[in-house]
Amino acid sequence: MADTILILNGPNLNMLGKRQPDLYGDETLNDVARLCAEAASAFDCGVEMRQSNFEGQLVDWIQDARESAVGIVINPGAYSHTSIAILDALHMFEGPVVEVHVSNIHARESFRHHSYVSKRADAIIIGCGVQGYGFAVQRVGALLKK
Ligand code: CA2
């Protein structure tokens, strides 16, 4: 079975493509899943796409990834700016972790400028729209040296 990259999405990202297209674009999470699968196929990996509005669920999935995934691409949404629990879970994951933000968080409110997750991320992709997920998957591939 192909190695799996876990693509994790935090709160409200299920609304991608359905609201605020000026800020987040018009592509849905399903479109993002297709984009990521295409990027991962270039280095013989598959992807598993997940989204939750619940912090503990995201923590559980990150813990599970220790057994089931070779890398993680994560857009923690608003939990980026608040969640030490997600940071702690990512510290227990040994593979590459790439953080994605669809919007340019540094051009937005000051409370979005800091991300706890960035402390663990091997790379951070910000403000590239949903295309950033594809870049993130490519970077995971490079870090896996595939
Ligand atoms: O820019 C990003 O990707 C964010 O992680 C998105 C989060 C926000 O809290 C972060 O500061 C930056 C919000 C996700 C909300 O997603 C929506 C998508 C479409 C419509 C409404 C919300």
C-alpha cells in the first residue's frame, strides 16, 4: 500500500468555497483533496483528507498518524493561534509537518500573526490560496527524500 500523507484541516475549513471567496477562494475542500492527491502521486504517496471543528479530534488524528502516515500537512485554522494541545501532539509525530494558511495571516488582524503550530512545522506556506496545499505536499515529498 502507498505511504499516506495526512491532510488535516481545523475549524470552519469545511466552508471553503462556500463563503468569503474574496478571502479564501472558490475551491472546496474536495477540490483541495484532489489537488493534494495529484501532488502526492508524483512521489508515489496517497493522501487522507480530514477536517474537524473540534480540537480534541484533531489531537486524536495527529496521535493516530504516528502509525498511519509518513507526513502531515496541517491547516489548523483558528487553532493555530490558540492550541498548545495541537502543538504538543505534533511534537510526538516524527515525520515532516508542513503548516498551510490559505490567507496571508500577516496581512490580517494581529491575533492571527502568531501560530503555535509554526514552532513544530518544518515549513510554512502562507497566502498562496488553496494552491498552498499542493506546495505543502510537494515539500513533504522533498523532506521524505522520495
Ligand atoms: O488562512 C487560513 O487558512 C486560516 O487558517 C483560516 C482560518 C483562520 O482562523 C486563520 O487565522 C487563517 C479560518 C478558516 C475559516 O475558513 C473559512 C473558509 C471559507 C469560508 C469561511 C470560513
